[in-house]
Amino acid sequence: MGTAGPGREGCMVFADIVGAENCITDPAGLRVYECDGLTGTRVRPAAVVLPATTDEVARCIVRAVELGMPIVPRGSGTGLSGGALPIVGALVIGTSRMRAILEVDIENQRMRVQPGVINLDISKHLAPLGYYYAPDPSSQSVCSIGGNVAENSGGAHCLKYGFTINHVVALTIVLASGEVVEIGSSVADPLGYDLTSAVIGSEGLLGIVTEVVVRFLRKPQATRTVFATFPSTDEAGEAVSQIISAGIVPAAIEMMDALAIEAIVASTHVDWPLDVGAALLMDVDGYAAEVEETADAAITILERIGALEIRNPHDESERALMWKGRKGAFAAMGRISPNYYVQDGVIPRSDIARVLREIAELSRRSGFRIANVFHAGDGNLHPLVLYDARSGDESERAEHVASEILQICIKYGGSITGEHGVGADKAAYMGEMFSDDDLETMHYVRCAFDATRTFNPTKVFPAPRICGDRAGVR
Amino acid sequence: MHAPASLEEASGLLHEFAAKRRTVGFTGADRSGGPLRVQVDETVSTRALAEIVEYVPTDQIVTVQAGMTVARLQGALREHKQRLALDPPAPERTTIGGAVASAGYGPLRTRYGTARDVIVGMTIVRADGTIARGGGKVVKNVAGFDIPKLMVGTYGTLAMVGTITFRLHPLPPASSDVVFPACDAAALRSLCATMTQAQLEPSAVYATFDATSYACDVRFEGFPAGVAAQREALLALAQRERSEDASLDDGHEAARTAGDVQVKITAAPSMLEDLHARAVAPLYRALGAAHAVVYPFVGAAFVSGDCTDVPRLLSALAAARAWAESAGGTLVTTEAPAAIRDAFDPWGAPPPSFALMRALKERFDPQRRLSPGGFVGGL
């Protein structure tokens, strides 16, 4: 982390608020903040501040607005759609120093935290008491709860348990005016409009969240993990459909194709077979007797569909290794390709096999290898387009192939993003999924919160819109 | 009363009302009432919008028009061994749109949450007549702002809810209710703590009040072995006498729908004894032919009955609201006769974020024509 050089104007402006050591304007220090997990695009911001309190955030916002600086909120910077990608001349407000757990209420299963608290640290804090926080994005050991709120993050286990929006009940948000507003409530059914739903998943366009009240859950009595391999993704996809159709609600059901398995095996110590077409990794959890019955029923289905091999981990460490393999799948691509482009799209679950065949055809046609890792239970695809940035125009062509995958998702009635967000990366596709009227309606929400478009002004929406005084009157 | 038969027709009507600056209210079940009683120039009913638009059982997704009743939808889903995990009272006459617009729920909230937790998409007709869509027809989707969830509980003050897309759940193959009579509020709270500690996962827990004590219904749903095991575990742990009642559905339904006064009070689950002593019991006593039910895991109570003594009821309502608000909760009169409504705001004190709510109303309904003044704080 860089520190401010003395006398630098940008830093002087915020140093009295956050302290000179928490204000970054030197080029070396700013380099760290030039991008988020969407590493192919970089923009140097004017300054980065790392406030510690809601009050400091509010004062930084007021001053940035006075100076006419756009503001880009940033959590841990793990987002994959460029939500925290800086904008030229912007102030980046990072929450990495806001890591306090403020209040834990076991009986009511609520916890109030600062936004920089790491997702997994919530569950770690609760583990000795037998509770946990359900949303588990693959980056959960480094991503922040504030970033999760901005992106409405999911994870493998959201099939059964839902997303951030189902587990956050109240927020403190600082608006462009510097006003600090409490929205939602720890208590059921707060009065009026559900502003919490508006803010969660708004990708940092409405304000900066400085406190989050999460709802946590009692740990399930039992969890059974099943790993199964198949000749091809067709059988694996069919198995997923039949398990769900049988009335089983797995906590998670993940699919990996041959290329993804190859990368995971190369990067971790899992001993998964390399001569298979696809693998499923499934968790069933709940009350022990229920888990036994449903897991056995699922295994019967896997056998009937023609699974090549079905494994049950022998102990918790083997189970943890299997999930580590799955959660490390994106990074594992580095073992089999110099570069990779992570796509995130959603299709109706029943179209999995058809869409995978279309993606395979796209791979053949384009010449790019495409690995598939995805949350099969809810049809959330993560195709990884493998390329070599050093070779000619491969970066651009790979990105084009990834965009064709989104067109396939739209064609099947799905979504251009299931959990990574629109950010800077997919704003151009919003117009293909939504009409101008749909986007105008979303824009009303933005204007109600941030009429001056101070926060993340270039993100999510495809074309600039202003917030007129009489929006909605035609 | 207008009853458009398509969203396009609804769009035309709202466009026309906008041009004429007519105020508009929306209704599902064609019954006047609810907390939002304001005089409007035009009423638009969804009764002719009552069909399933798309149902793909293998995807466990359904898109339904707002005017279909909850019972009819559940009937269609049951044929495919599925259900919408949302069980508002009076399903035979409550419409899906009404349940969504009023953020309605029933005992299944214990496990499945509210309408916002099962909605994945929505088509609305805006105040200016524009048809707009939010979300989609897949469970997982973070493209754009979540307009569908924002519309839940807005009582038609931001837009007309046209069609709604829900994620569905499998119909559980087995279900079993365990009923514990003669509980006081402390015993209810302790019973909940016992279940949580034992990692039991009831799908619904509610307790009906009979003037002296509560009877608590704990429902387990799922595959037969799991349901039986949880039931046995609960009976062993609770160490309470149980009754043979199959379920307390009737008592629950009465507490949610009977009488000319219906009140909802919320407070943290840990405040259950106070919720009873400061709100449920005094309101129960102040009403004629009263019923009450509490959802102990949710932290919500519903009291219903007849208004027989206006001054006494007003005083009980005021005291109960003062307590609820001081405890971080709310008290809402979802039904009340004019004598009560005129003297007692159905909603109570607007929340600290009220300015943002007003800004939203101004954007969605700049001419203030959709049930103006009827919602929280005169929204």
C-alpha cells in the first residue's frame, strides 16, 4: 500500500479526514487500485482514501462532491465485472480498514458488521457457537461483505439458501449529500418501501454502505458430499435435472467439464480422474435423517443416469479438499492457459445440455478452448475462455467469444450475469436483455438515491441518462 | 371499476388516466379494505388478469398474472408436485398480486421468507402507462436493479403489478404437525431455543392464543424419514404435554382474517414475552370475539376481532404501538373501521429512511396519482 507524498495536493485534500497514511495519490500506490478482478481493464484514479468510520466516509464524499470528483466504492477488489474499476479523475473510497464486527445477537440471529469484514470471517466468528453465514462466493476468504452487498453475491450454496439479498436485513448507507441513512431493520417487516432490496445488487451506484446487518443461520446437523463422474456433460446435466425433479433440494450442485477437471487436478491435490467428460460435486445438508434419505435417493439417480464413479469423501478434510478444488477452479485455469476470460451467464436449468453443446460448437468454430465450471442447480454458467494474450489479437477475439456465450444465454431466456454483476464489463449488454423502458424504470431508483450520479457514474447502464426533475412524465 | 384483460389494456387505461390526471387505486380480490383506504378517481382490478403465463416444471419457475388467486395457482402447481413457498391467509380469495403488493405471508415464512425471497421477475405497468420488466425467469440473476423485490409491499403506490415470476419448491412428500397446548410466551421462546439448539428445521412454527395461553404448532416437512426423526426428536426434547390436534390452521386463519379489526405487531424474537404482555394480550382484551397468533421465529404477532369499544381499542392500540416502536418494531392496523382509522394512523411513525422513500415515489409517480396519501407517512 502506498503512502502519500508530502505536499501532494490530492492527498492534502483528504488527509485531514482519514490521515495522510490512508490517502493515496502517488503513482506506485495508485497502481494497486487501477483495476479489480477484471484485470484486463485498468484506469488510474485521482486518489484513493481508506476511511475507518461512517463519519469519515461521509466527509470524504462531501469533499469529493465539492471538488466535482466522481466516486468509485471499493471493497476487497475481487469483483469480476469491473464494479470497482476506477474512473478518470475519480476518488476511490476503499473499505479495507472498516473491518469491525460491531454487534452479535445470537438469539435473533443477527450480526452488525462494517463493510470491509471478510465474508468468511463472519462464519469463522460464529463457528464456535454453531452458526454460519450462508452466502459463500468462491472468493469468500478474501471478498468483503460490503462488496457482497453491492453485487448481491451468491455462491455454490445459494441454490438452497439464496443470495446476499436473502441474508441481509438492514444497512447504513451514505448518500452523495453526505447524509447517513439507516435502511431496513433487524426486526421483521419494516415500514414503507423495501430500500434494502434496492441497494443490494446496485453495484455501488446508490451510495456507500458503511454498516451491514446480516441474518445468520444455525449450522445444519449433517452434510453429505457426493462426487460423481460421467462420460459427458449430457449425462451430468440430465442427472442434475432428475435430482431436482425428484423433489431433492441439494445445498449445492456444481458441474465441471473435462477441461475444468484437468485444470483443477493440475492446481490442487484432488485425485479426480482425467478420462471423464464431466463431474458433479453435490452437497446435501439438513437434519441427519433427512440428509441420509435424500443423499441416497440422489445417488440412486446418479447410478441410473450412468455415473462412471460415485465417491463419498471419507472425512471432513477430504470433503474440504473437494470443495477447495471447485472453489479454486478459476485460478486453476492458470495451470493450463496463460490467460483466461471468466464469463458469467444464466440459463434455465432444463437447457443445460443444449447450451453446453452450443458452447462446444462455439469453441470448435472459434478455435478457443472453453472450460465450463458452473452452478448447475440454478443454471449459472461460468465458461472460461482460454487464450494467450501474447499472441496477436487473441485477447480481443477471446472476449468476443465470451460475448457470444452471453448471446446464447439471452437467446434461451436467461441472464447476462448470475452473480458477477454488470459493472463496467457488461453495461453494453443491458440493452439486449432489457428494453429502454425497463432501463428507465431502474434509472428511477438511481435518481431517487443519487440524482447527481456521483457514484460509479459509468457503470451498469449502457447509455448516459440524466435525472430530470419530472422523470416519468410523458 | 376497470378490469383490463391484458397488460396492454392496463397500459392504455393508465396512459389515459395520466393524461386526465385521474388518481388510481389497484385491487385484486375486489374487496375494499386493507390499510390503504384512500379515495381515488379510478379503480383498476386485476380480476381479468388471472392466468398462468408460463410454467416450466423442470425449471421450477412460474410466471403468473397478478389477479390469479393463491389457491388456484397452488392447485396448478400441485399437479406437478410443486408449490409456491408463500402461504398468505385466505388463499381462496387472496390474489397473487395482492399478496405481493401487501408483502403478505403465512407460517411458511419461518423457513422460506417472504414474497421477496421467492420472486425472480415482474412486469409492472407504470403510472404513465409504460410496461416495464425487471428480473427474469431464472433464479439467479443480478442484471440491473432489483425492481421486482422493490415492488413487494408497495401496495400499488409505485406501479401496477402485472405479472410475477416465482421460483418454486418441491411439494414435500411428508408433513407432520406437533401441537403443544398451554404454553405461555416464555415457554414458546424456550421451545424455539430448544429447536434451534437441536438443529431441527421446522418449515412453520406458529402459536394461537385463547385468552389464557398459547397452543404452538410446529410443522416438519420433507422426506418421510427426516420428518419422523425430527418429530421424535422434538417430542423427546420439549418435555411438554402435547395434544392430538392435527394442526391449528383454523385458529391461525381466524387470527389473520376475522373481525373488522386486524393488527400486526413486529418485534425481535427475543422480545416475545414483552410482545405478548405489551401488545398481544391488551389488544386481545380490547377487542370483541378476538383471535391472536404469533410467529415466534419471525417476531410477528397478528390480533383480530371486532371493534366494540372505540376509546378502549384506541388506547390499547396507542399503547401497543408506543411499546413496539420503542422496541424497534412496528404496529400496523391492516383492517379497521372508520372510527379507528380516522383517529389512528394505520402505519405509525415513518422510518428514518423516509426521505428516500418519498424520492422513489416522486420518480415513479411524479403526479402523485397512485393511491396518494394512503401509505406510510402519507406516501
